Amino acid sequence: MLIAGIAVAVFIAATTSLAQTPAEFIYGKVYTRSSTYEGQIRWGSEEAFWTDIFNASKKSSGNYQKIAEENKEESSWQNFNWDILSIWENKSVTHQFSCQFGDIKELKVLNKSNAQLLFKNGIRIEVNGDGYNDIGTKVQVLDKELGWTTLIWDKIDKVEFSSVPKGSNLQITYPIYGTIETTHHDKFRGYIQWDTDERVSTDKLDGDSPDGRVSVAFSEITAIEKRGNGSDVTFKSGRTVYLKGSNDVGNGHRGVLVVQPGKGIVKIPWSAFRSATFSKATEAGPSYESFVAPKQISGTVYLLDSKELSGKLVYDVDEAIDMETLEGNDNEIEYTIPFRNIKSIKPKNNDYSMVELKTGETLLLGDRRDVSYANDGILIFTKGKKDPVHVRWRNIDQIIFD
């Protein structure tokens, strides 16, 4: 018998079969007070891949801890004054923290609302989960001996993330992948998180047909098109059925997330959704090894008075590490972009900024503090000086990142 508080969750049908699967799945060891579980991980009922986003808020900037002494090759970190970030610690503004699961080395549970994250460069940060569902959630592990095991947050001590070992048997499934078209005819192609929940091909879409309730795996679906209070769902056979009556196909839908490696995450609300066309990804998603150790954000800030300042940057007096993300909206579409993928940012007016990605794509984003006058400005640590220069957002012409 398993210890109290731990339930073995055996998924139906295909989930009992195992196969050698690409290294894009989240994998690791979960330690409880009395045992250890190792295998493929599903965070809550949502995140399953290294590219998925972990969301929380920064409990305190003072919780950044310096890199371990043995990591001397990153010498630039050793002189960074993390206490300077406490400039916002007593402010009422909540600073969101987001990163991809592939950036996390270890998560240690502190209590039901707080956790400590350890990253690949040795930096630690304490985060709070109030208002988010990534802290305090259940963690599912495909244990090598027990199968799918659901672990309650309160029983977990820590989670160590690692690469999928060669020869590991994982659940037979693959990411939901395809193209989302919006009501404005914009198209986004990538890995799909449907209703911010369903992530893999064995996850099911639910709805009511004219003849009764339908629950079908995404692996059987080729297209979904919104119509009225429901959606037309097309299957591999070519058959199309109109479904309604659930948040998977109609009102209450929480939006579609599209993960685009090398770019970021795009969230399309149901109000802006038109259709989805599903296909198999042409290649496996990023592995754990493909997420390099994060670095300090650095670059040059060009001011409106023609001055320029170069050095280590703290964006919005908050984001200091390149794995952290910038948030901004293009009308109804929400973007979450790691700073490591951004080439430049140019404020355009009080509400919007032009964001250029390293891929060459440009986005006009607004409505969020990262790209508007709500931004607290940039701290710049210039070479040879201990204290930073604080530049207000309204004085910035452009920021170009290294």
C-alpha cells in the first residue's frame, strides 16, 4: 500500500503503453519525506514539456543568492550587487516571475504557497504561488516501477530536473502541434496548449454532440473551427461533428497557447480564436540540454538626449537574468518572450514598444508594464562602477541587448 496522500493515477488506454520518446518531455526525480520517484513529469494537469512556462511571483528580490563558489567561470556574477534589486521590495506592485521548465535545475518546496528555485548557473530565487497554479499543485510522475503516480504538494520535499536518460520508457504520446488562425487572420504555428490545459495527443477534448456527450483524444482530431456557441471538430476520417457545452469547444474556453521555440509563448484568447489545424511536429522539441545556463542581461541603453550607457542591465528594475520573460500584448494576443530571444526594444509612446527578436521578427506590443510607461526603468551597471545608473522609461530611446 502506498503512503497516505499519494495516489497512483493510471491513465486510460494508451497511457499504459510505454515507448522510447524524444527528450522534449519534463523528466526528473521527485523526493517526498519517505520516498523518491523518478520518471517523466506532468506538472499539475498542464505542463509536460521543457518549453512550458513556470509562473509565480517574486517573493523578494533579496532572495537571489550568489552563484556557488565553484562556478567561477561566470565571474561577472560574483560582483553583482543583488541587494540593489530591493528597490522595489516595499512597493505594492507584484512582480511576476516566469521561466521555462528547461531553465530550472531544482525546485524545493518551502510551504503550500512558496518554493525556492535553483537554476543551472547556481542562482536561487524564492517565489510565491498566490494567484498562480504552478505552486501548490499536484505533480504526476511516470515512475519506472509504479507507473503514473500523483504526488500531493504538501508531501513533496524537492524536485530535481534532469535530461531524459537514454533508453527511458515514457508514455506513448506526442505534443499537440499545429497552426492557430485568429479572427484577424494572423497565424501562429508551434506546440499547442489547448484551453491552457491539454498538451499531449492522448489528452481529450470534451463536448456535446447533437446525439450525446463526446470525449475524444487530440490524436484523432485534424481541425477545430469555432462556430456560434460551439465548434466544428474534424476527425482523421474526414467526419466533422459540431460540439458545444464545454470549455473545450465554446464559452469558458481559457485560450490557446502556442509555444514557438526560439521566440516565446503566444496566448490567443477564445474571443480572438478562429480555427486550429493539427499536424505532427516535423522535429522533436527542445531537450533539457538545449537550455543553456542563464546569463545576466546586458546591452546598451540609448537615451533621448543622445547619450548611451552600456553594461549589465536590470530591466523594469526587476528582470536581471536572460531566462526571465517580457510580457506584452498585440491587441488581444498575449506574448511571453524570454529576454535571451530579444534583440532590441524601442518605446514608441506611453502604451506601446517595438520589440525586435533575434529571429528578425518585429512586434508592436503594449498594455503591460514591461512595454509601457508603467515600466520602472532600467538599472545599468557600467564597467568599473559599483553602483548602477537608473534611467527612467520616459528617457529611453532604444535598448539593444548583447
